[in-house]
Amino acid sequence: MKTILFFFITSSLCLLSLNYSRAANPSNSDSSIIAKADLTPAAPDTASVDTTVPAEPFAFGDFTWLLGNDRQHTSLLDSKYFTGEFLLDVNYTASNQHPIDHTVIGSTTLARDNEAEVNLVAAGGDFHYDNVRGRLLLQLGTRATDVPRNDGSVFRGQYDLADAYRYFSEAWGGYHFNVWNGINVDAGLFMSYVGLFSYYNAENWTYQPSFTSDNTPWFFNGMRIQTFPSDRVKVELWVINGWQSYAKFNNAPGLGFQVLWRPNDALQILSNNYEGYDTQDEPDRLRLHTDNSVEVKYYDHPGSFLHRAAFTLTQDIGEETGNGVNGFHSDPVLGPAQFFVSGMAYNRLWMANDHFAMTFGGGYIHNPGRYLVLAPTGQASPYPNSYDPTAPISPNAFPIDVAGTQFTGWDCSVSWDWMPNELETWQLQLVHREASVPYFAGPGGVTSPDGYTTTPLTEGWTPNLVKDESRIIVAFMVRF
């Protein structure tokens, strides 16, 4: 905790001394990741600009090209006090394994194989009045089940937190202070951006992300303090319940911070850092994690058919120590190694005035102890039955968060986008994934002999997990 607070305070003081130009009015909007700007802004009348007013963070350039950012330049449903938002995300995916129960394993974006799937329907928006701000986005679809099912903290205590929260993708309120280029203090459910990809697929370069993004948090529950010492820098502090958890696994809160730097409109450097105690019944097991990304736009020639190109690099490193595990090194007394190392890289090309794009890339994961591996579902699930939590867990459960277990994986993909306008995206993706142990759904599935939950299990039947899968994904996404 002292390390995080020291870094947060010193970073803020150092960044305050940076001398950047200030040219616009302060904004009460959330500039955590998204910054919308006109591609060809008119030159300001320098004689009439009030240079004493701090510039809006990240409004000096066009950042709609970034992986994880909204690609719209203006909000269609904007008004004085409320900016509305609606998202629809539908996909069809098919695996070469053809699981009999149509179940996808190891993804928070995909749930059903060989079926049309409504992944996400979200509606809500941003409220803003003077310095008061808030955001509410309600969600339905398979994602409202895919993501909460990986949170074991909901089994602590009462009130069915999984169902209470699952229909909110974001729900927070806060206050904007006119200090520096802005300070926002918010509380509630908010996006994490650990792993670079956005929770909303319409903002991403590719549909199924690499292991690094899928196995790190999509959301946090708690409080954040966003500070903007200049219009090019954000330093953000988190005090939260835990690592993508609605509740606390133990008594200490999770702590973390983010540093985001955009020196110009062709470069972003992002660092997310976290510490917390996120293992059930292990109050002294400390988790540390750092997630670091760089995004570079290396080609920009408006008017050409191939008019823009960019790449991203992400590297994550983390460990758990205490209560029987020993971070990066096994020890006969302290326990086996339990750590996380992963990375991913993507390259994207834009063509025909942003109407077409192509993305290729992939990544890897190495996670001894499997404490961040997404748990399989069905009869391979290591989690309690949410409707009968004290019932015995399946004897064929895939073990996760177990000291001494191993997991290594890699993936690669290529995708093509057709974007008729800024509101909709059609995407075709081919992705291949492999793991060092049987993990993905095989032909026999993970549900029952015939794939239905209503069919009794027969003697000798076990979930069918395999080490690799290749799949095709067709997705349609709309955002207003």
C-alpha cells in the first residue's frame, strides 16, 4: 500500500511540472480512455483563446484509432444533461472441435458454439450537470453470465451479489474538481482497462482477445480518483473490493493505480498496477500485478487507400506469495512457484477512408498455479453451483488456483472489418488457441453424454477437454 501511495503522489507532483499548452474549456466527462475530436479541427483564433483555462484532457488529437477506444467522433444521442448510449453485439462462432453441447470454454466474449448469440445489449449513458457526473449502462446477453461466473467472491455471505450486479456493466457517480486539468472522484462499478482491450467489442480491433486480456479484470467495484496534471497525462488511483470481484475475498481492499500518457496523437503508453488479497480463506496471500502497453500509429496518410497503420504491444507480470505459494521461485518450505507472465501484440491496417480494416496478432500466457486462468464450465467447472453452493463439486472439475498446477498457452488470429459508418461494424475473425493441458471444449462437450443439462450422467462419462481449437467468428456490432 505504501508503495502504491508513494508512486501515485510522486507521479502527480512530477507530472504537474510538465509545461503543456492549454487551449480549451475543462470537461466533466470521463476522459479515462476515450477522447473524441474532429479529424480536421478548425484552427483556433489565438486572439480570443483564454490561455488561463486548462485544456480538456486528450482533446488535442484524434485517438479514435486506439485499441480499446470508441471510434466515434461525436455522440449521436448527446444533450445538455445526458448523453445516451446503446450497444448491440451479436456473433456466430464455430469450432473445429464441434462440441456436442455447443459450449465455448476459455472465453469471456464467446459462450455458444455453432449458434447465433446475443453477446451484449447495453443501454444507458452519461449524466452531467455542472460538476456532478455519473454513468449507468445496463446489460443483457451472454456476457452478463460469462464474466460474473468467474467471480468466487459472491459466495461469501448473503444477498446473491452475482444476480444483483450482473445486469450493470457500469454504474458509478462522482464529482469533477476544477483543479489542474481536472480531478474526478467516482464510486461504483467501472471499467478497469487492465489488459488493454475494452469490455465493449465495438471499441476493439479484434473480437476474441488474447489470453492476456481475457484473463485480467474487465471491471472494478469501489472508488477511483482520476487526476489530470496536464492535458496529456492521467494518473488514477483505485481503492476497490478486489481483482474483478463484486465483493471482498478477505478483509483488505485491493489497491492500484494507472498512468496514461499521450504525448501526441500517434503514441499512447499505459501502465496498470495492482496489489490485493484475492484468494478465498488465504488472507495473507498477496497478489501483485503489473500490466503495461504501448500503442503506436506508425503510418498516417489521409487520402490514400491504405491510409493508416498502428501496432500495440502488451506485457503483464504478476505473482502471488504467502500461505503456501512463493511467487517466481519454488521453495521446499514456502511452497511452489505461483506467478503470471503473458504478452500480446497486434497490428492493424485501415483502408478506404476507415471503411475497411485488417488486424493480425496474438499472444501467450504462462500461469503456474492457474490463479488467473478462466475456469471451464459445466461438469468441468471448479466453482460451486450458484443454485446449490454446498453441493459437491464435480469430481472431473478442471483445477484452478491450485498450488503446483501448470498452464501455458498461446493464440494467434486474423480479422477483417467492414465499417459502413462509425455506428456499425461487421467482423470476420479466424483464431487458433493452444494450451499445455486439456482445456478447450472437445467433441464430447462438458455437459452430459448428449449435451443437455437434463440428461443424467452415465458411469464412465467425463467432460471432454482438448489442448487446442481453431474457430471462425462472425460478429455484428452497433453503437449509438
